[in-house]
Amino acid sequence: MVTRPKGLLLDYGGTLVEEVDFNPRAGNEVLLARAIGRREGVTLEQVMARANKVDAEVKARREQFQLETPWPTLTRLIHDFFGIHFADPMSELELAFWKASVTTRPMPGAREALEEFHRQGLRIGVVSNCSFGQDAIRYELAKHGLAEHLEFVMVSAEYAVRKPNPLLFETAAGKLGLAPRDIWFVGDRLDADVAGAKAAGMTAVWFCPSKDEPSNSADVVVTGWADLLLKVPRTGR
């Protein structure tokens, strides 16, 4: 029998928002427009070819070792290769790239559920596997009215390790100021969210809109935010 949590930790993509499109070409086009210098003859096509090579090299190791490479580092591997220079700080460039390349929409019922959990006194944070910094994720959540009640947004890019590494979950519990046993972790991936939460001693909630995918590993399975509201006990028992 599951007990009422004192806090909720939430995944980002596939849980709070649906990631509709990622267009790195548009993002790199914005970066090139803000460049103050580059070698003569460098084209957007060349930059994209380099970006694809860097992405393939990093992805091959990211899942295997559960380590994250931050967006600024990836960007330097791409643009420094061509002698491309920027006057703007990386934090501004990162957000500009994000706004140009990322399209999301909120998961149905997410905002209403967050408001209700806040009224119930639950502490709430976000933990995401992402090469972008927390400012980009919080910007996107705020755009959909999903950031108001979050105590923090935590991204793997700023902590080196990725879910399901328990270090990330343990650190998030510490940021909430709660013991892992008092936290429900809600996410859509069995391999990253459910496995990592269970390894850290949290109640693992699988966010699975499709009812045709049974799981024996999750402690709780929900089909959406309305279902999660029903599954969280209203008392401390």
C-alpha cells in the first residue's frame, strides 16, 4: 500500500509537456546571426554537419555512462571548430537557441493538478535529463503556466549525471528537504524515471497515457494528471 507523499518530483518531457518539435537548424541559424566573427566561407550546412557529428559522438556515450554534456560545451565543439565567435554570454545564446528550436505543448490537466497539489501542501520540483540549463526548462514551463509552484528545476546538465543514476534523485530529495521515502517521482520512462526513483528509495510513478503498456516495476501507474490526482491519498495513511 502506498502512503501519501510529502513531496513530488516530476519529469519534464513526456510528463509535464509534450515535446512537439526540435529544430536545431533554426537554433544554429539564430546563433550564426549573432556571431561577431567566423572563418570566410563557413555555411549553415557545414555547421549542421558538424553538429550532427558532435551529437552522434556524445549520444553514443551519454546513455551508456549516464553522464550529461552541457549545451555550452556542445556548442563550443561545433562553433569553435569554425572559428565562430560570440560577444553575448553563453546563457543568452542558449536561451535564444532554445526559443528558436524547441516547440512543446502542456500535457492535459498538468497546470490544474499542480495547483491542486500546491493547495494540498505538497512540495514540488522538476528533475530532467537535458543538456540545456534550468533557465531554458523553466522558461518553457512558465510559458505554459507550469512553473509557478515549482521549488526548483533541476537538470542533468548542471549535475553531470543523468537519470537513472541515483545520485541525481538523492540530490533532488535533498533540495526538497525530504527523505526519499516521502517522495513520489512521476515520469514517463521506465528505464530512467521509474528505475532511478526505485533505486533511490522513492515511490516510482509511471506516467503512461497508454493503458496497453503494463508494468510490474512501477509502484503506481497513472494514465494522466487527472488520474494522478485520484491516486495520491488525501490523508497521511
